[in-house]
Amino acid sequence: MLLREESIEMSHDFREALLKYVLLKSRPNDINGVINAIDEYGWTQQALMNIGDTKGKILDTALQSRQPKTVLELGTFLGYSSLRMASQLPEDTLIVTIELNPASATTAQRIHEHAGVANRIQIVVDQTDHAIPRLSKQFNIDSFDFIFIDHHKEAYLSDFKLLETVGLIKRGTMIVADNILFPGAPDYVNYIRNNSQYTSTFHESTLEYDKTIRDGIEISIRQS
């Protein structure tokens, strides 16, 4: 039996289908209209592997509480969560998002352009473990105020430790990790919840575009 993520990846035309839907259902330069169109697609056409509208509200609240000036996302996919972040933050906020799949990155870029925020979101097309060590120099920053993790679950912990090693996580950095229950990232959860350098809180919800499967988000803050 295929997991939902696998079945979505097997639908080769889902990127183009989503893009066409967004262009049809939303006006140019209307970021909230674009977000709503993606959510409508996820609920009525085909489930997508982005955070979605239900858990997205948790992300919105976290952003509003932290008010970051620098944001990093691991896993752009089709650009939904970076749109949500841009919608909640001032225009001068640096938003960097890393995506391994060039086709997904291209679709995300086109959706960002349609929403009128492509100049505010920097997409890095590369493996996260290759891109992370270069981010400080590439974007002239010391660390990130806010990090959103939503890529391959088996890479959560290794990439998080790499971010620590290269110094991109500092005191006050807020880390938001999606899909804590489904499909789950138990090694990451065990590490962050048992690390005295962080305070960590679990926010239970449901899987994106599904009202029956339990899921949730872990929000952690570096204390020292």
C-alpha cells in the first residue's frame, strides 16, 4: 500500500495541474487568493504535501509571535508554505527556501511570480546538506531567526544538527517542524525534546487536506 506522499509523487502532471488551477482561480499579485486557491485544490482535486490550511494557522501564529527578519525553509515543494510566510511578514524579511527537485522549484517560482512575491522568496535548488553550509556566505547572515522544516522526514535530524554545527541556529531561533505524527520524525523529536538547549511544544492537528489522520507540529526555541 502506498503512502499518500508516494501516490502524489507518482502523479507526474500534478505540478502543471496545480499551476493551471492557481492561474485560473486567483488574480495576479493576490497572495492570499493564491494561498486559498492552493488549499481549494488540495481539498477538492488532489491532496498535496504542503502544510495546508489547518496546520498553516499554527505556522502563522508562530511567525507572528517571533516576527523574524531571517527565515529558512527546508523543503519548498510547490511554494505554499513560503507564500504563507511571506503573507505574514514584512517585505524586508529574508525568506530562503531549499528544494531538491528542480521541477517542483520551477513550479514554486511560477506560483510565487503569480502571487507577486518572487522577489521576496529566494529558492535554492540543491540538496539540503550541500546548501546549508553555504547559506551564511551566500546570503550574508550569521543565523536564522526562524526555521521551518518540512522536507524528507529521515533528514530532519541530520539537517538540524548540520544547522547547529555551522552556527545558523542561535539563541532565540524558533524551529517549526511539520508532520511530527504522520509520517513522523521520531529521531528528531527525541533529540529536540531531550535537549536542554531548547524548549519544545507539540501542537496536535490533522494531516494536510485530511480531517481524519492525526498529525502535528513541533515548535522549539533555542534558549542558549
